[in-house]
Amino acid sequence: MVKAEKEGLVDAKTIRIVAYLVPAIGVQPGNPKRIRSLADLGNPGVKIGIGNPEAVCVGLYAIELLERNGLLNVVRKNIVTHAPSCAATEGLIALKKVDAVIGWEVFSKWNPGKIETVFLKPNEVPRIAYIPAAVSSYTTDRASARKFIDFLMSAEGRKIFTKWGYAVTDGEIRKYAPKAVVGGEYALPRNWNTP
Amino acid sequence: MSSRGSSTGIAGERAFKLATLSALAILTLFFVGIFVSLAAYTDWTTFFSILASKEILGAIRLTLGTATMAAAISMILAIPAAYALSQTKFPGKDVVDTILDLPIVVSPIALGAALLVFFNTPVGLGIENNLIKFVFEVPGIILAQFTVINALAVRLLKATFDGINPRYERVGRTLGYTKLAVFFRITLPLSRNGLLASAVLTWARAIGEFGATMTLAGAMKTKTETLPVAIFLNLATADVEKAVAVVFVLIVIAAGALMVLRKMTVKREVV
């Protein structure tokens, strides 16, 4: 959304935060590979999946997380594939194709029983993500667009997000990472994909 | 009545010719239009620098290597299988025929999903853990391509073997050739055009394979990035120029393969 605002693709005055996302590790039910921390992702023989860092936000967050914690070079050799979307990243665990993914905490609520969340240490999380909404600059029906965003932000809209496991307030997500930045931008290091 | 018949006959013939030629022209223009619009979109200096990039050169190498492997394995299995299907009668032949035809009509992504699920079964896991890793690895690309193209190879080769007059083989037998010698010295040489056509077409189809490859081998940049996967990845990051450059590479390879095929098979007909 920061990029969209910069490039004038959305009406900046209409930007609202609908829900917050905190990065976490997703593992197979029962955590058979005993992954307890970010560093465990570098253990020999652990198969890791992440979103495609160049195209999927959760993949970009994964690289930032690893880089900030000095684990990028150790964990990279265990990354066996890149998923084309957030849902596909979660699917890697649901389909039992990898031992762990770096995803969102909310993944475990999408497919209960098929994925378990391993929370990161609060100081390991550099950034909290969010799901924003805004009126597109190309809209042909501004009134309806605004109405939809108003609905997302209404008590009724928030109830739907809460029902499906999303944190809708800054406070709820803060407990996982009190010092993390909310939103903003991270530039992928040039050599992220090469040792 | 006969003169009226012949006059409407001539008019009808013209109308028929016009209709068929129009359809041909529309189809040709459709594809020429697509290629021209691609060419118009391309900035040729960036095109060549993209082509020379490590990512795209790697994708070309990976694609040619995996497709050649997949086509070779397909041909080695499809030649005897198609021969058996063409020349042998056995109970349940229709069922076998249908099963082998399925991959032609089933969507490649469905085949990829089926393979992905297969590798969750005890047998599949045994193969993954003890023999070769396919899921998210380069052998998975070859397996995905093979799964999609082998039906095409069997189909083309069966048609070829069906077209061979069995008298040649019988004459070979009466002159003292063994069944094996007949196959290698009479049947295969007579099938030269069909063999070439199925080899080239299955190879070219393997190069373009995307759905099964993406599902089984994943789409990881520089690791399982074949040319079609490169198009997908670059469209996902809105790098349209790079995607278009790869589209051109695929078109050039396909056109080259078809031209080689035409040349090699026409020669034989002239002789």
C-alpha cells in the first residue's frame, strides 16, 4: 500500500487498516521436526517453504526476518521452494510438502488441525504487516468503494475478521512483537537468493 | 436439370472455397496479429540484455535439458508400447488404450496435482526418501513433462505403426529375419517419418509444459525455473518485458523445431 500511495494508485486519504498480521513459523501438526525457534529452521534436513520474495508479501517478510536475525545464509540452504501466494505458502504445510513455512500467525486458523503455529520471540520480529484498504485512483464508483471500506471498518466487518482469527487492532497484535514497526517498506537485498 | 445442377455446382464450389480460405486467413491473421503485437511491445536492446542474463540463460539450459530427457524417456517407452498397441490383440486393450490417452485430455495441472498427492503415499514417500527426490526438484520437472507428453508419443507412434503394411514384415520373416530383426530392420526404418514427428513434437510439447511442472516441481527462481515458469514468475512481479522476451524464446524454439521437422520429413517423401 505504501508503494501504491507513492505511485498515486490510491486515494491516500481513504487508506484504512483492516487487520494486522504477525509473521510466525508454520509447522506440521505435532511439530515432528521439533522446530521451536527461528534458528531451528537452519537445522540439517529441515525442508522450508516461503512465499516468492519478489512477488508475495509473506515471502518478502520471511527474507527480512531471516536477514535481521542473521540467519539468511544458514536457513537459505533449507528453502526448497517458493510459493506463488500467501495461501499457497500455507498449502505447502497442509499438503505436507515441507516441514516448516515462514508465514503469518493467522495461517493456523485457515486450516485448523492441519498447521501449527510456532511463535517467534518478540524481539526477533522486525515488522508487523497489515491488510489495508483504500479507494483506487481509477475507481468509476467512488461512493460504493467508500461504502465498502466503511463496511470493512464497521463493527459488523470487524466481527467477521475476528471470527476468522484476524487481529483487528494494533493492541491485539502488539503482544507478539511490542517493538516491531508496523508496515513500511523493506528492500530485498540484491544477493538474497545467492550465498 | 443437369445444367442447373452443374451451374450451382460451380457457384457452390466457389463459395465453399471462399469459406474455407476465409477461415484459414482469419486463423493465420489471428496468430500473426498476436506475434506482431508482441514484437511491437518489445524494446530490442533490453530484449537482448534480458536474453543474456544469467536467469534466462539458466532457464533456457534447464528447459532444453529437461525436455530432452523427458522426450528421450518417452520415446524409449512409447516405441515398444505403441507397437504392442498397434500389432497385438489382447483382452482389455480398449481400457489400456483409453488410460494411455487420458493425459492428452486431462489438464496438466490435474496431472501435476495427482503426482504431488502420489508422493504423499507410502510408496511415493519411499521413492522420495530412498531413491530420487522429485517434489520441488529438477527430476520433478522431467517427471511432470514425461507424464504430460508420453501419451502424445504413444498416439503418434501407434498411428505410424498402424500405417505400415504388415506384408513387409511378413516378407522379412519368410526371408529368415527374427521378429526382433524385422522390428529393427524393417518396421523402424519404414516408420522414420513418424518417429521423427513424435520425437520432435513431444520434445517441443515438453518445452512448453507448465501446469504439471509448476505443481510438482514448484516455481523457484533459478532452481526449477523453466522458460514457461520464467514467464509466470516475471508476470507475477509485473516484469512484462522479461516475460515477453521469454515468450519470444519459446516461439523461436517451437518454430525451429517445426521447421526442422518439416525439412526432415519432406526429404523422405521426395526420395
